[in-house]
Amino acid sequence: MRANPQLNGSDYLMLGFDHELRRHGFAGNSCQIVLELNSTISPGALKKRLAELVNRHPILNARPGGIFLPEWKLPRRPIAPQVRVHRDSPGLRQQLADEPLAMKRGELTRFDLIERDGGRADIIFTWAHALMDANSAEHFLAVVGREDVPLPAAQPALPSRAKKPLKERLKLAWKNVHLIDEFCKSPPRSGGLRRPTAPARQKFRVEKFSADETSLIRANAARLCGALGGAQFHASVSMVELHRLHQRLGCASQGYVLPVPVGLRPKGTVEPLFSNQVTMLMTQFLPEQLGSTTDAVAALKSQTASLLRAGMIESSETLSGMFRFLPLPVYMAIIKQGLRGEICSLFYGDTAAVNPLLTTFLGATIEDFTHIGATTPSPGLGVIFYFFRGLMRVTVFHLENHFSDAEMSEFAANLRRRLLNP
């Protein structure tokens, strides 16, 4: 790995979200993976494994910096991530979720081992989203937890594309700016800060589906979106239920903006591991397109096909890469100004099947798996879809000063029902 690798456009976007969250008093743009183990593990063995990794990959202990172009400032003496041991207690998981990473001091990852009754344990892996995306985080956990998964070699970069002339790059980036301007003809409106006295913390709930329920959801997705349209189905259902939530709260929006993550890695690879290899395909739903799941699916499929024909994936990637030259406060101000103060209407993720290497962790069997994301104060709500050992999971996460637990419980229950009966 070369000295001080640069942050790519998506890395910098995630760093911008971190800035926005911390500015409002939240822990930052940190994500978590929770592994439920059938037995406890040795903290010493985990520390040893992490020390090996950080010595080989000092980026795990780097800090973001740079004046004109953001880069990872590699440490002179790498320090292994923290491994903390806790006895399970009420409120502990919320406390750990609300504890920020000290990114400016190079803390980009953290491990918490929670010992439960009956000799069982949970591992909570917290990482800065600016460091890597969810698929990278899953593979990193597999490397940490299994001796038969070799440590990755010095991190290669993706094959470089021929750099376009500045005039062409500006033209590409402008296409994305123009798209946002079109969205503003029916601007999004989030619920906003509806509970100002509530603590600045994020909460989450997980909807788990049985094998029969998962099969039914897959069949619904295939019927409405085609054999490979699972992510489109999940996004469409989410947007229908988001619109219904807005209606119940009396804050129906003229339009709903949904950034759909698009993977940029070649299929079958996790390289580069410590990097966000996604861009955002910006889509919009109008209220009349959200009367039913069928209507939402038709709108999303038509819009996606049009955006792909227009080359909007390359446009989005180009724009985010050019934005890296802006200071974070200016960057976030421009993003919010483009949508009249909003960032999006829903934080949406679909990581598909969990990495199949995650069956054991340092000798203990992994019995369950949970993804937890982060959402900025606008919109204050997000969902992540994933499959663990073939069974669907949906994590719904929200900011407590934007939505109540009861409102989110109803939203999650309605989301579940619509997945099963669209």
C-alpha cells in the first residue's frame, strides 16, 4: 500500500455524513455488525489477531486529513483496535451504539465482547463508514475471526480507468446536478425535528423472517420485479410505507428522493477492502406513484432504466470525486442546498447475502447476525435489507428526536406486512 492513500468520492461522502451527525450531537457515521455466538471467545486471541492486521494494514489506525485532497494519514506506530469486555446489562447496547469513534486520533474500528448468560457471547464490531462499506466490513470480520481465511495482501487498487479531460468530467457531473434540480420541482420534505427534547441518539429494531416467509418474499419480488429484482422490490415497498408514514404524521411530501447504492467492484472481489466501492443512483418517487407496491415498482423500474441509459452511474461517481476538493462544511451545505435542506427521504441499504465465510468467529459458532446503519438528521430514518443463511433480515433505524419508538414500531410492522403481502 502506498503512503497516505486518498479517500475516494464515496469515502468522502461518508465522512461528510459523519460531520453532519456529529454537528448535531450524534455519535457520527459509524456502523455496527453484531455477531451472536454460541460460546464466549478469548479476548487475548482477538487482540492478537487484530494486532497482526493493523501491522499489515496501518490504514486501520489512520486518520482522515489533507488540505486540498482528503487522504488517510497513516500512523508511525499502528495501534490495534480496542477490544473491550462487558457483562450483559440493560441499556448496554444502546450505550455502545451512542459512543463515538475517536476518528481524529485514528480510531476507525472497535470491538466489544458482551458475555451473556449460559456461556454465550455477542461481538459488536463498530467501524467508521468512511473507512469501508458494509460488504468490506463483513469480509474483514471473516478475516479476523477465521484462521483459514488468509490475511489480505498489501491492498491493491481497482484497475484505473482512463481519466477523462476536465471538460468531459464537468459535463458528466453537471448531469447529476441537473437531475437534482429536476427533483426540486417536487421537493422532498422529511418529518424534521419533531421531538426536540428527546436525546440525540439512534435506535434500531430488527425484523426477522422465517424460511417460509423468506421464500414468499422472494416469490413476491420475482413476480413484480423479475428474478433478479429483489433490491428493487425492497426499495419500492420501503418507499410506499415511508409515504404512508408521512401521511400519518401529517407531513406528506411533494416528492421522495431515494439514493440507491450501486456497487462498483468487479463481481466476486472484495478489493480494495478498506474503501467504499459504491456510488449513489439518485431516484425520485412522487406521491401518485406510491399508492401501491405495483405502482412504485413500475416507477422505479422505468426511472432506473432511464438513468442507466443516461449514464448516471458514471455521472454520480464523477461528481462525488470532484466534490472531494471541498471542505466538509461547504460540501454538506451544497448537498443540503440542492434538495432545499434535505439530504434524502430515506437511508436505504441492501447488502444481499451475508458473507458465507461468516459461520464461525475464533472457534465459536455464529448463530445470528445483525447489520446496523446510521442516518443523518435529515431524514432521521433508514432501513437495511440482508440475508443471513438464506433468511431475510431488515434493520430499521431512526433518530429518537425525529421519530418515537411507537411510530417506528408501526412503520416496521407495516413494512413487514407489505413484504409478505405487497
